[in-house]
Amino acid sequence: MDKDLMNLVSAEVTTLNQDLEAIKKSSADEAKKISAAFQDVTDEISKFDKRITDIETRMEAEQKEQLEKNEALSGAIGDISNNLTYIEKRQDTNEEHLARLDERQSDLETTVTSLKEEQESLTSKVEGLEIGQNLLESRLKALEESNINATADVEFFQVASRNPCFCGRETELDAIAKQQENIKNGCAETAICGLGGVGKTSLAVEFLWRQKEKEEYPGGIFWISGENNDLFQRSLSEMARQIGTLDKEFCNSLSGTLDWLRRREKLWCLVVDNLDELEMSADMRKLLTGHWKQAAHGHIIMTTRREAAEIGEETGIEENFCIELKCLTDEEGIQFLRMRTGRAAENDSEIRELVQELGGLPLALDQAAAYIRCLHQPVKEYVKKYKKQKLLLLKKQKARNLVENTSPERLAIHTTWLLNFDHISQISKEMELGEIPIRVMNVSAFLGLDVIPYNVINEVHNK
């Protein structure tokens, strides 16, 4: 039902009301009944009209809600359309990427094919190189064998010039010779120990010259410096150059040289001079304590300022193979000064006085003799000057340098004793003795050589 129908009904009701009025006039009772009926109809119509109004209101609200839904749906449809457009574009892009990937795959397949061909070519070349390497190794082995054969009969004598003024030390020379005579197999070791300037290097040089005359070391005599790692590498590289084991890398030169010595059948001698550093390098340890010595047939002589027990701990050498070198006796010192200065006519008592003033220390005697010889000065005059100037006079002339790879500091008694003091100082620090050893040395410098009162020095300790 709609509004027009309701209007029509209302018009009919109006007509009926008019008819009712006419009927009222004719019949009051009937009119009342009809009036009541019409009143009921009117009430129902009002209720119905209200229900229709509510329905229309609800329908308008639903229509409005539907419109909003339709608008939202239209927006969603628009978004979906946009997404579809984006997806289509992405699909186009993906298709382009796929096309490019196909091209790259094709290129990669071509590259792989090329690499396989190159690999086959390289494999052939490697096989050729391996064959060449085998040939080179065979030739190298042959060259090494020929080098060993070539150097088998070569006389190697890497020793400093002989000191024409050497004298005394016969007991020490005999001790080293006896150790050399007892070498049956393996590698023997001898250590010459003593303070700086006492003549350890000169003793080793004289011993080797005497052995050369006796041909006691047919396998060769070699000399390297152990003063520091730089001099060690330099001197060992020179040795390697002479025997044919030199390499660009020092570790290879060292290994080759030790292997050469190990395979040397004839008895050889190797001197490690000035082995004084507190911390030996790894290369030096390899030389002195390496397992290569087990199969070697040689004699290693070390000169060092370290005591026998200390050098034994470092290298494993037994103390009975360590020779403790002392200063020259008065007679040996007199003989040395006569030979070194060329003053055979000088008075023995004057020379003896100089020897005693210098404590028989060979390095000090050599420096004093060099001064006397160069200035043509009598020994008596030098003694007078020395008593006034002491070490200042010795600083004016260094000793002769007969040994290669020896630092200049070791050629003067002043710097040599400074090195001795530094050595004692470092040992004191390691043993946590503080300044006591240095103070004892300073105090002892004012005491007589042969009458140092040990009881006075150790009095506190005894208490």
C-alpha cells in the first residue's frame, strides 16, 4: 500500500461520514454502532499509517545505508581495478625480467661451455707443468747431489787471520783439543766462557789455526756471529753462499745449511762467536738445539760471557765441556806486550807493572800496546799516564779487529766493561736481585784484585 491508496481510503471515510450523518438522522442507534465501527476503522487506519511511516523511515535509512555500501563497494572496485592495473604492469615487468634472465642464462651457458673448454686446456697445461716440475725436481736433486759431490773435497776455512802476538793459553788449547779428539760420532759442543775482553775469540782463532795445520777438520771450518740476530743472519748467509745453500728467504738458507752440515761425512767445526744475548732468537735456537745435530758429525765451539751453568741451561751443553777463561798471567802478559809493541829491550819490571795495572786483561793490554806502538812511547811513560788517566787513556786507541762481523764496541775496554755491567744488570733484573750485584761490582773496583774481602761483603747475609 502507498500514499495514494491511503488518500483514497481517507476520501471514502469522509464520504461514509457524510452518509453517516444522514443515517444519524434516520436511526440514532444504528448510527452509534456504525460510528463506533468507523472509529475503530479510523484508529486502525492511524495505526496502519504510523506503521507505514515507520516502514518508510526504515526503508529510507536502509536505502541510505545501501547507498553508502554501494559507494564503499565502488571504491573497493576502484582499488581492485587499480591493483589489477598495477599487477598487469608488474606482470609486464616480470615478463621483461624473465626475458632478460633467459638471455643471461643463455650467456651463462655459453660462458660455462667456454670455461669447460678453458678448464680442459688448463688441465692439459697443469699436466704439462707437473711433468716439467718433476723434471725440474729431478734436475734440482741432481744439482744438489752434484753440489754435494763438488763441495765434498773443497777446503772451507772461514777463520779470521791468525794473531801473530798470541801467547799462553796452552792448557785451554789442550782442553779443546782433547774434546775434539773424543768425537767419534754425532755432534760435540765446547763453550769458551769468560768476561768481555778476556780473549775468548782469540783462543778460538788460535785453536782453529793449529787444527788446520794438523788437518783435524777435513769437513771444513766455519765461523758465524752470535752477537745479535742481524749479525747471525749476515754471517750464516755468507757461509750459505760459499757452500751453495743460499736462498732469498733466510729460513730456507738456514735449513739448507744445517742439512748440508748434517750430511757432511767428514768432521767439520762451526764457531758461534759472542753468544751473549739473553734471549736467543728462534733461528739461533734451531742451530744450537735442533734435532739436526743427532745425525751430524761435527764440532760446535761457542764463545760467550755467560757462565757455564747458564749456557748449559740454554743449549744443553754439559759443564765439563765449558772452559772458563781467565786473564793472562804476568809472564803471559809480559810476553804479549813485548810481541805486540815490538819492544823486546824494555825492562820486564816496567812491563810487569803495566800488566798488573791492567789486570792481565788481553783486550786492555792490546789497546795499551796499540797506543805505545803508534806513538813510539816507552812503557814507563805510558804507565805514568795510565795511573793518572786510567780508562780515559785506553779510550784513545782501540784494539785490532781481526774477526769479521764484530761490533766496534767490543774493541775497546771502556765499552766492553760497560757491556759487562749491562749484562750483570739484566741478569739482576731477571733474578730479582735489585741493585745489589751492581753495587758490589762498583765497590769491588776500589779493592785489590786478589784480596777482595768476601766476608765483609757477605756479613749481612751471614748474620
